[in-house]
Amino acid sequence: MEKITYSFPATKKIDRFAHVGVVGSGDLEVIMRPSSHSQTDITVRTGVSGYKNTWEAVIHRFFTMHDIAATVKINDFGATPGVVKLRLEQALEVSCHDENNKS
């Protein structure tokens, strides 16, 4: 199991906890929690070694586009970069969704 960590400066708060995806054959889960700090801390745990550069590219691209203060845990079981991006977008949508505005 490889563990990779990242931190990015952040200014925007998210509203709530989000948990999307499952750790299973070729997939991953993303757990996103609001943070009171002015940064995002990301921990990736993956069973697939040797993809640190790919992870860095995907994570850097996403969190430079989305300036959120959060603690993010990603548990991976061989997901493709496209699935990683999709799950991060889903978690962001859940954590920023206003329950009072159900349109």
C-alpha cells in the first residue's frame, strides 16, 4: 500500500462532509471533510505502486482549479485518472450542496 500526501493553500470553505465511491475492483472512494485551516490536505492510499507522477498531475490540476479548504482522503484500488476526477467532482458537489435549495 502506497501513501501519498499533498497540501494546497485554500480560501473557500465547504459546507459539509462527503463520502462518494467505493473501494472495489478498479474504483476508489473519496472522503472530504470541511477544514478550518486555510489549506487542503490530501492523503491518497493506493494499492497500485508506481503512479505517483500521475496522482500528482490529477490532484494538482483539480485542487488548483477548486480552491477549497478541506481534508481529503482517497482510498484507491486501481482507478483511472478519469474516475479519480469524477469522484473528486462528486465529493465537491455533495460537500457544497445547499440542502435548503432543492432545485
